[in-house]
Amino acid sequence: MEIHVNIVLAMHHVDIQLEKDIYATNNRIAKANADLLRSHGVRAFDLLGAIGSGKTALIERAIPFLVQKGLRAGAIAGDVYGDDDYRRIIALGIPAVNVNTGKECHLDAHLVEHGLEHLPLDAIDVLFIENVGNMVCPTDFLLGAEKRIVVVSATEGDDVVNKHPMIVRGCSIGVINKIDLAPLVGADVERMEDDMYRYNPVIQVFRTNLKTGEGVAPLVDAILK
């Protein structure tokens, strides 16, 4: 079943009193999202990373491995504006929702809640939630996913992890992508991996070239573990 929905929620609102903690409100909705997904047997994964790091490419490369395992995938594509990533995802033949945040630099649980309303959850086993391309804003907003995965690229520089420790601390899996380009841009992949472990000793780190598919098989296994 293919269901493709485009949602534009540039002016979404959550009615809360000013004295309430916005994070507590978000976390309450995130828990409700997690409960909903669990009730339908859906495992959800929040993909974090900068624009161009490889989040969409990870989804593209993961789908064939999921199919081999007999698993059905779906996706929520988050972007400030536009549907470029969404179009790449629906080309894979999976149900997907495009969520535009307008001025917001991250998805929040309320936006994901709306996205879930438009997905056939009973026809999905694995849901990828591709967050807005940003290394700072998404950190504090849980969405209801089972795991958070951060994707960084060698082309961002080998200091990218050291500059954004908080996003690494909140993730179960770290992906260092575009390792083939590291020598061309003078990036030290060893340093990037060491920085991930320094800020999160229990994180699992994988090196990938998502253009060729290098490193994807063990990464997918770790995501599903």
C-alpha cells in the first residue's frame, strides 16, 4: 500500500499555559506517540544531522535490507520548507508524510503526532523520522522514537562532533558518512569517531559511504537490534 501525504504546518500551535514547561509538554506528546507506535507494532527511529549529511541516503540504502528481512518501512520527512527529501523517499514506494515546519528548525512531538495521523501504521514495521537538517535545535525535542541516530559527514570537517556534543550524547547510534571524501577535505575520521565515544561512551559508531552502500548492512542490523 502506498500512501503519500504532504502536510504543511508552518503555523502549528499547542495550547499551553505560559507557566508550563514546553519540554514537559513535548515529552508528554512524545510518550503518547511512542505508545501509539508500540500499539501498532511499529519501531520508530529519529534521524538527526545537518543538511547534506546523508539522512535521506541512509533511508534509501536501508530499505532493500529491510525488504530482505520481510519488514515494511514508512517515513516522516521533516523540512523547514520544500519536499525534496520527501520526493526521494516516496520514489522508494513506501508510505510517507512530508512535514514542513515553517520557521522552526526542528520537528517536535506535536508535528510528528499530526504526521502519524496520515500514515497506515498497521502496514508499517519500521518508521524513519527524518528530522530537520540541524545539529542544535532537534536535540531537546523527543518525538517518541525508539532510538535516535545522528549522521555526520566527513565533509563537515573533523571537528563537527566536538562542536555539537549534545546531539551525540542523546543518540544511540552515530554514523560517520562520506568517508571516501575524508582524504580530499583533510578530515580525520579517527578523530570524529573518538569524539563520539568521548561524549557518549555507549554510542555505537559506524562509518559509511552511502553513495556506494559501504557499511550499511551492519548499521541496519544495529538499528534493528
